[in-house]
Amino acid sequence: MTFQTTITPNFQVHIPVAVRKKAGIKFHGRALIKVEKGRIIIEALPKGFLKLGGKFSVEKPVPAEKIREITDLSS
């Protein structure tokens, strides 16, 4: 699948509808962009980090007031 698009003077690029559908991009939002072997790769990121809520757990939570006391800033 190959499509032609335009890069604006502000370096914005329109992603054609067929490409968005094929990639499963359904909403506007943030994306990860990287360059590999001279190619630009764009990957949609999950909509908002709040979707990660409850996915991670901490064995020993640290109260916000204590973070400065236990953080090593020497490096």
C-alpha cells in the first residue's frame, strides 16, 4: 500500500484515511515517531496514560512528602 501526501511548510503530514484504517488509527492523539534506516515510522500511542491505571503495583509505596529524602540525586 503506497500513497502520496504533502509535507506542509510547518512539516505537518496528512495521513490518508485508507492508511489510518489499515493501521487501526481511529482517533487523533499522540504518536511515537522514530527513524530506522532512513525511514520515518509513526505508531499511535494509547489514548492517555490514565488507561494504564491499575496495571502496575508497588510493594512498598512511598508518600510524596518522603520522595526527596529517599531519592539519590548524586548521579
